[in-house]
Amino acid sequence: MTFSQIARLLHRHPSSISRELKRHSKQGNYSRAQTAYHLAKSHCGRKRKLEIDTEHSQIVKHLFLECQWSPEEIEGRLRLERERHVISYQTIYRAIYRGHFDDTPLLHGARGVVRKLRHHGKTRHTKSHVEKRGKIPISHTIHERPIAANERSRIGDWEADTVAGKTGKACLVTLTDRHSRFLKIQKVAVKKSKLVIEAMVNMLASLPKETVTPDRGKEFSGYPELTEKLNVEVYFPDSHAP
């Protein structure tokens, strides 16, 4: 009787039947005692979830290898369709790195199906990880800005921005008064915080200044120098706000 025939009779996947037969059969000339020992040994110890649940293992393998879903997407689908039997994305990642979904044992240094991950097996972050690269610490948000600045009722509340050129690394630093829409522009050789802040200090030195509102770009990360030199508070918009 073939694996497929057995699988149909037992309502199981053929690979599950194959795996069980391999698990319970040993090659070589073993005595009955040796066979009993190895069989008992194969059942002892902590069993990993995907090794026990062969049905879910096949589903996860199909979604990962053939549909090219990420472990997070697979967990989401399982939560929708199989509320009582959810495999977490962490468990799926561990199975992938352990070689659970590789058809043949991996040679030393081989990466197997790990390469199928969207980050190609590079270090991954957990859901609680907070990305800090490219972000700057801020002292005040736009919600703390004075009412007069929000209502554009006075001169001296400035909006700061940068405009990159078509070629090269140079950019324009712009300052726009919220009340009068008066515009100041200065070119800097490189879009670096030090040069951008120096340009802002230079442009605002002789002008009325109450507040400055730039975006959250790294080029404004040196804003404490602006506050120190001009005695003006800087307010930042919410993340991802235009």
C-alpha cells in the first residue's frame, strides 16, 4: 500500500504518513531491546509545536515556501481561520532557522530556506522593537506651540524646510513667516545639520523671532544650538505629518 493510499484512509497528508513511518523505523541490525530503546528515546524530551502538529506544519510550509508569505502574515491568517490552533510568528521563525522546512539536512554554513525570508535571513526585530535610526529627540511638539503661532496672528513664527537640488548634495534652507508669508532662503553646500542650523541662525539673526517649526528631518537635529544662540523655541510636528 502506498503512502497516498494510507493517507486517504486515515485522512492525513501523505508527507505526515511518510514522516511517521520514518520516525518509527530504524535502519541497521538492531536487537529488539535496541529498537525499543531508540523508539522511546525519540519520544522523550520537549516536543516543538510544529513537529507535533504536522497538519499545521504543512500549512505553514506551503504558505511560506510556495505563497512566499512572511511569518507575521501566516500567523495572521491562522488567527482568522483557526482561532484555537494558532502558531505564533516567533515559533515559525525558530522553525525556519532550525531547518524544519528544509527537505534535506543542511551542510555546514548552508542557509537553506532561511534565504526565502524577505530580509534574506538578516537579523530581524520583534514587534516591540522601536526603530531609532534617522529619528531625532525633540523638546517640544507642535501641540505645545503658542496659540498666537497657531492662529498666525503675529510676525515671528517661522516654518523651516529644506529643498534638495536636482544634482549634487547642495540644498536650499527656507524660512517662511506664518503671518506675512515672508520668505528667506539660503543655500548650503551639503544637507547636514550643522550647516542647516548655521544658515537658519544667519537668516534669523536680525529678524523678529518667536517660534520655529521645522519638520522631523535629520538636518534639523542640531536645533538646540538654534535655541541657545537666538533664544527661540523650536516645535516639531507629529511623526509622518507633512
